[in-house]
Amino acid sequence: MTPIGLYIHVPFCDGKCPYCDFFSMRGNAETMDKYTNSIINKIKKYKLEYPKMQADTLYFGGGTPNLLGAERLCSILTAAKEAFGLKNAEITVEANPDRNLRDFFRQVKQEGVNRVSLGLQSTNAKELCALGRRHTAKDAARAVEDAHAAGIENVSLDLMLAVPGQTRDSLRESIRFCLNVGVTHLSAYLLRVEEHTAFWQKRRQLSLPDEEQAAELYEMTCSELESGGLSQYEISNFAKPGRESRHNLKYWNLQPSLGLGPAAHSFFNGKRFYWPRSLQGFLNGEEPLSEEDSDIPAGSFTEYAMLRLRLTAGLTETECHEHFGCGIPEHLRKTAKHYEQAGLTAVSPECVRFTPKGFLVSNALLAEML
């Protein structure tokens, strides 16, 4: 049985950032205790149903997982190791750098956490204020230092592009900060103003870069990070060699993953399902719901191609044959070839892939290619 990636959604946050559409809420000690016990019980349930199942990645996402506290998080991690082995696993915890994290990092490192992802977003004070963030660049530098002091060398930072008031110069300063503090991985996301967020309510008043400016910021980020030793391996992700996120690569390679917690999604046993966005429902034993798409069946070639084309490695003949017994469809290859002159794609006998410029319009390209 192929080792799975285990994802645990920790829904607790100090407050809601105006751009955030993730499922999160404030939580007290009693609620966090109930949540922790519920997650552990779900882990034990899956162990009973699938006694041979192993996991080789574990990702605590959120929300703000460090708010759960080291003791609760470590009890979940212990249960996961007992159930699914986690031998030589990549174990990641997301955290916000708005508080002292040294003791937290030291404790979770002892239990096996070996990767940290910090929500930096920007180092510019005005941009941080516009994004509703409560940390400073100094706080973020201290958080990276705290992780390193705890023995966690694999540190990732999140950076947000095309945010209110951002310029090439302010973004370049944030990029330089990331390179100077010695991170091994960086996720750089273009801001999307989602419904049901505070930004959506005031979207007409936001001073956002236009599409052309956003594209310039993205391409500049790709170039600056490559020059700084962080190579792009996915639309929004960059890493030093060998430090690519093993957990996220499971998603993009259409490998099995099991998500636990309210709003967590899974691709498991050839099916997609998710837990409703309700903490109370999760605590009360509510079952996950099917996430079937009649247009794109779970595990289909179309889904695989959509995910693989997010990677700079692209879609390869060899891996298509391994997964589906056939090569890259001629229609897909021909359509991709059509956009090669515009610098959006790169096509070879072995591979079809998008360029950084192509990633900016990947949804439109995929609609034609697939």
C-alpha cells in the first residue's frame, strides 16, 4: 500500500485576516481539548479500518496550528506515529510569527517535527497592516531563528504578491529578507480576493495592482528567487535542492492523502471527500461528504494532467505510461505546441510543461489543452 500524506486542519486563530477564506475561528482550552481528542479518535478509527496503512508525510495546517499548544499537538503526533508509522517522514507545522515560538518549536521538534511553515506575507509595515497581520519583519526573523535554534533547519515562508500598496521595490525587500534569513523553501501566492472575506466587501476601495502589474511582480519574484538559490518547482513554490515540500508533492502527483479536521479534503481509496466546515459537526461525529466532479472524475487522466501541469517538471511521457498505460494525448501536445512561440509552454518528445509566463494564464491554457 502506497504511503499516504496525512493532513490535519487546526481551525483555531486569534482573528480573521481580511483576505482569508480558510475555515478558522477563535478557540478556548476546552474546545481545543475536545478537538484534539476528536482528531486522535479519528486517527485510531482509520488505523482499525486500514491496519496496513502507513504515512510518510504529516502536515498541520490551519488556522494557526501553534495556537493548539505543543502538548496537544504532540499528543496528536504521537497517535499518528503509533497508527501510521511516519518512518523517515516529513512533518510540518504551520505557525504565525506574532509571538515567541522558541519553546513551542523545541517541544514539537522533540516529538519529530522537522519542518516549519511561517506566515510571513510581507516585511513591509504598511502592507502587513493592510493584510491584517499582527507581526513585524523583526518578529518573523526571530521566528526563523527560533526554529533553527530548536534544530529545525527546514523552514518555509509564505509571501503574498499583488497586495494593497505593493510595489516592485517593497516586494524586492521582502524577497531579500527571505533569502537573507536562510529559508529552504518559499511559497509565493498572488492575492485572490475571495467571496465571504472582508476584502470582498470592500473590493472596490482596495488599491490593488492591475493584472499587468501583478504579472510583473510574479515574474520578478520567480527571477529573484532563482538568482537567490530557490528554484521554482510549482506555480507558487520555490525551494533549495531537495527541500521541495514532500507533502504538497503528493497532491500534485495525485498520490493518496487523508485529511482530518473540519474543512479538510482527502483523496483516498480512489475517492475524494471532505469534512464540512463545522467544528461542532466534526466534534459530534459528523461523517465526511463525497466530493465527486462529474466533469473531472477523481483519479482520472484529466485530473492528473491538471495537477502535474502545476509543476515545472510538467507532464511526462514516462509517468503518463506508468499511471495510465499511454503517453501524452496528441491533442494536448498539439495545443501546447501552439502556445510555445508565445513563450507560454515548452514541448519536447518527453514532456509538456508551462513556463513561468504560462503559469500566469494556466487556467485558460488548461481549458484548451484538456
